[in-house]
Amino acid sequence: MNILIYFVKKLNPQQGGTERVASNIAFALRERGHNVYCTHKIEDEEDYGFESFLMPSKEGNCKQNIDFISNLISRLNIDIIINESG
């Protein structure tokens, strides 16, 4: 299964409650054989262990981001999106 996790920042397992839980979930899913990808709005050069994609705009539901996510879903054959950003 191909899973995309949406969060404002990259999933850093060393920060915050929601961020740490989402990272733990992502690692657990990957250990069970799933492909896990992340997308985020805030740029971060660190590698936290997941293939991550920076969205084109820091705005929420703008056309650029919607098109970007739509293309990503098609290209990666995403089955499930986990929205950790509300």
C-alpha cells in the first residue's frame, strides 16, 4: 500500500506530540511493508527517514497545492492520505 502523510513540516521524530506520533505511525507502517511518503509546506533540509515532497505554496488549499497533491497521488499511486495538519 502507498501512503502519503501530510504535515506542515517534515516528520521529525524528535519534536512535538503530533509530529512524533505521526512519525512513529509512519515508521510502523513502513516496517509492515507499506511505502510511506510525506508532503509538507515548510522547507527543511534535514532527512528524517522518509521521502518528502515540499509543496509549492505555504498557503493551504490554493490551486498550486491542490494540483501538486493530485499529481503526486497519481505518480506515486497513493492509496491512503493521512492528514496530520487538520
